[in-house]
Amino acid sequence: MSLVRCLATLNRAVGGLSTLLPHQSTSTRAAPSCAIFNFRNHSTHQTLTSSGTVRNASASASPRPSPADRPRLKSAGRSADTRPTSPRAISAVSFDAHRSRVVLQVVGVADREDRQQQYEFPAVWLRDNCQCERCFHGGSSSRVLNWERFDVDRMRRVKRVEVVDAGRSLEVLWDEEGEVHRSVFELEWLLRRSFRREDTERYLREWYRPEPVIWGAAGFEEVLREFSYAEVLADDGTLRQWIEALIAYGVVMIKGAPLTENECRRLADRVGFIRKTHYGEEFIVKAKEGTSNVAYLSTPLQMHTDLPYYDYKPGCNLLHCLVQSTNAVGGENLIADGFYVAEQLRQHHPDDFRLLSETLVDWSDLGADEAGTFHSIYRAPVICVGRDGRLERINHSVPQRDSHFSVPIDRVEPWYRAMQRFVSILHREAVSFKTAPGDILTFSNVRMVHGRTGYTDTAGNTRHIVGAYLDWDEIYSKLRVLKAASDKNTP
Ligand SMILES: [Zn+2]
């Protein structure tokens, strides 16, 4: 990756040796003079918290590892399971009838075994999650409780609570239309479902979606991990490290894939299955005449996300380089962390952030390819924010932004100004590098914004890339499967 360069240093002599911190403005950043990254001890990574705010990750504290060591590093996005291993037991249980909560006193949770912790569980939730055979089908891990007869006022009433199994389980008896229903919950099962805020946050981080670590141009070399293609295919631990790095940093390089057209499929099959689009399953990126997509031209490919006109946009790109352009300049990949760019806007230009996150843009693609003729339209903002404030998806594609712009007319010019700012920061925070034959560049298509410089094919040198997509649902699923298998752990 010696060709890694900060676009900012190439284009406008700003950019950097240190990641933009929340309190810094762009005008106060030092202008670096070198074009090659060297920023040991300078970078600060930021992690998005569940509330959508940004906190700094600790990745800057340790010295930069040598490239050979890097793939083996535990990624900064992965948090250790801090649950204690000491035996835990229920020391007391009571039912708070007023609030309809079962209250447990549990020992062994903290470092000191005699220290009691209190856990509360709503009775109605316990009844809904009864694990008996009539209420829960273990073989399919599914609730089969009859909800047609579910009555909250009745279900919130508990007849009796008791500690059983030497403190390892809770028994709850319910009075149901004259019949007593018995539920038994293992303490460990209950603790994994604790309603304490720190416990729900830990569950979401460990089992739902680990938090992304966002980065600006100055942080790129430090976050870029490389993995061996053969190891990802053969070893579950390496597969998991690749997935965790992809979640944390949004972009990961896989090296040493054979130079045949089937390798994206083999990699995708290792995770789940290829996400098909109207361009097919695998797509070949070669300069071609009469193309249905500007990606198939050799002219510069502006920075963009793929297929923003899909409601269910493909989640992750796999781009396998078979033949790279041998032009001294050209055919380089450009990539930037769209979440970082969005956070810069949110912090420093909140009005622009609001415009780009609230204005629905019409994205479209019309044409014909191997799956036939298509006419796709989807409306979504450039910056998609979840209900919890978290960034969910970036949409940006100049070619595939429709001339239909279905917004109030007063919104148009302000939106263009905000977009101009977004693209300006995007280019400032973009990095460029050239993949080599055998590289598979993998990156999030909902987070990263990517492009390519123009190139010229010559006799005997035709740039040849094979691409495919994976969906994040399958990637997260595979991570959980690997995690549950290797940690002997259940969510
Ligand atoms: Zn039951």
C-alpha cells in the first residue's frame, strides 16, 4: 500500500497528519507537507455511540504495528466480554405488585461475591417469555405463546415468585383463569436480558451491531487491515477478523486471491451468498462501448456509492483486481468514510447536515443489462439517520441522481449548497491507492464513498476488475454464528 496518498495533499495541500477532532475547525488544521502517510501517535479515531454522538476510540494509544502483524490485531471495534466468571446466584426475590416487577437480588455479579446487585423484570415481559414447552418451542428458538389470549392486565399479576435450583433459577407462578401456570427462568438467561441500560447497550454492541470507528484521510493507513485470501477462506478466526474490521472501519483489503473470475463468489459464499442486482451477480468492470453504466467507462469515475436507487441497497462491495492499469497515473481507487464526512457536517455545519439528512432525493437507474430492462427509482436523503441518531446510510451518485427532484422549490438551492459542502469535505477526506492483481478490496456500500481515476487501456494491458455484493444482514449473521461458536457464548 505504498501508493497510499492523501488526496488532500495532492489537491489542495490541506488534510492531514491528525484526524479532525470535534472541537477543531478546518481553518485551524496544520497543512502537512508530505504526501505519504506517517502519523504514528497522531490519529484519533472516533466511535459512534448508540445515541449518535461521537466518542474517541483508544486506537491512538498503541504504537502502529508492522503490516505483517496488523491482520492479527484485535480490532478496535470489538469489545471484550466483561462479564465476570464468578458463580452468580439469586439471594432474594420479591414481587413489586404496584409496578408489577419481579425484583432479584443477585450475588457474584460484581468483583466481590458478597456484593448484591438488584435486577428488575416486568411481570408481563416474563410471562411473554415463559420458556415452558407450551409457550416456547426450543427447536426453533421461537415463542409459541398464544397471543390471541394475551391479556396484559392478567399477565402482569404474579401469584408467587421463588428462588429455585440453589439460586440458579427463578420460578414464577401465574394464576390463569383458575389454572396455575409455572415458568422457570435460569438466572444466566435473565442476566443476559437485563434491562439495565449498560447491559442493553453491551448486548447491542456485542450481538446486534458493533459500533463503527470513523476515520478521516489522516487515519486511513492506521485503520486499513489486510488479510490473506487463503486464510479468510480456510480459517474461521481470520474470517471473523475480516468481518469485524469491515464493520469497524468500513474498508478492508484482502490479498493474494487467484487471478480467476470466480473468487468474489468464493469469498461471498464464505459469508453467505452474493446479493444479485439488475447488473447480475458478479459484474465485470472493463472499459466497454455502448455501456449501461458509467462504471464501465475508462474516464474518471466520480466518488459515489453504488445503487442508491435500491430501497434495499447492496451492503458491501467486493472488487477483485485481475489486471490493473499499468499507466503510471490512473486506475487508482478513491475512497472516503462517508460517516466521517457526515459527522463533520453534523458538528461544524448543522444546517447543511439537516438539509442533507431531511431532504428526500430521487435516485434512479434506467437501462438494460443481463437481467433485462430496468427502471429503478428510490427516494432517500444523502445522509440517512436512524431513529436513534445513528448514521445508517450514505447515498451519493452524480450519474444516478435523477433530474426529477421532488421537493418544495425553496429547498432546491440550499440543498445544492449543502451538497457542495459535503462533496468538498468528501474529497478532502478521501484517500487514493491502486489495487494490485490478486487484491480484493472490500468495503461498505452504505458507508464508504468510492471512485476511480481515469485510465487508458493499451495493447496487452486491459484493466479488469470483477465485482460482487454482499448484504449486511448476511455479514452480521455470519459474525454472530462465528462468535457464538468460538466464544461458546449465547446472546
Ligand atoms: Zn409457559
